[in-house]
Amino acid sequence: METIVTYDQELFLFLNSLGNTTWDPLWLIITDKLSSIPLYAVLLFLIYKKYGVKGTLLTILVVAALVTATDQISYLFKHGVMRPRPCQVEDFQETIRFIAERCGRYGYFSGHATNSMAVAVFAGLTLQSRYRYLVFVLLFWAAVVGYSRIYLGVHYPGDVLTGMIVGAILGFGAFRLQQILLKKYSLSVI
């Protein structure tokens, strides 16, 4: 396990060192949860076009449960594992680029990566019948959001990767739940 942690730290230091002040504002925007609102609005519109009002309302409920689950699970792991974020490690203070506005205490695993991947998998699967390549765009978006956490100096790559895996599993589970509920309540595709 120590070997994995060491590799994770070394990869973090390498990836984090690739940044420069020219790109810092862009990565701060990418990591800001509010900057994804336009994307969510477009996805909601596409879901509305596919399922109508009732199907969209049901989907909103499933997504609300999904986001709650991702937030709570990542919070429980952060406070259960208690792995300090890179920006909290004294040995890294002189070597890392920390540009985030704040640095929480614990970082395993990334809530940003979990949430973005869960939404990407859920929305990509939900809309795949009409927009075949949308899932790839959303997965790329989730990967960029995940990388932003490394760039800013607040998460190790392992934190991000674990968050993405958990998010993908939860996103798939929410998609399956949505499909079961749509069928149960006879809410078909328009």
C-alpha cells in the first residue's frame, strides 16, 4: 500500500507541476460547480425532449437522489479514511502549486470527480438512444473536472480515480433505477 501511495504522490507532483499562471483562471472556472449549470440546463432540456414533463420530473428526482448519494458517500469516505489533501501535507508546501481558494482537511476521495462522473454516466446513458456520442463528450467533461482538482493542488490522482469509479457505478445504478421507474409508471419516450 505504501508503494501505491508513493506513486500516487509522485504522479500528483508531476501533474500539478504542469500548470502555469496563464491557465490558472481557466482551471478555477472548470472546478467551480456553478460553471456546469449551463451544461446541466442543456441536459435537462434534452431529457425533457425525450421524456416529456412527467418523465423529466421523475428524472430530476432520480438525479437529486444520485447527487445526494455521491456527496454523502464521498463525505463518509473522506472522514472515515482521513487522508490529508496534498495542500495539507507539510512536506509538499514548498513544491506544489496550490491555487484553490481553500483546502479542506481530507481528500479521499474527490467529491467533484464523483459527482461529475455520476452525472456524465447517468445523462450519457439516458440520452444515448438519441445522442449516441454525447456520453463520450460527458465522460471527457468529467475527466477534465477531475483533473482540475489535481491542477489546483487539492486532490491526488488516486482520489480522483476512485471518485470517478464510484461516480460511474452510482451513475449506472441511477440510470437503471430511472429505467425501472419509467417502466413502472408507464412513462415512455416521446
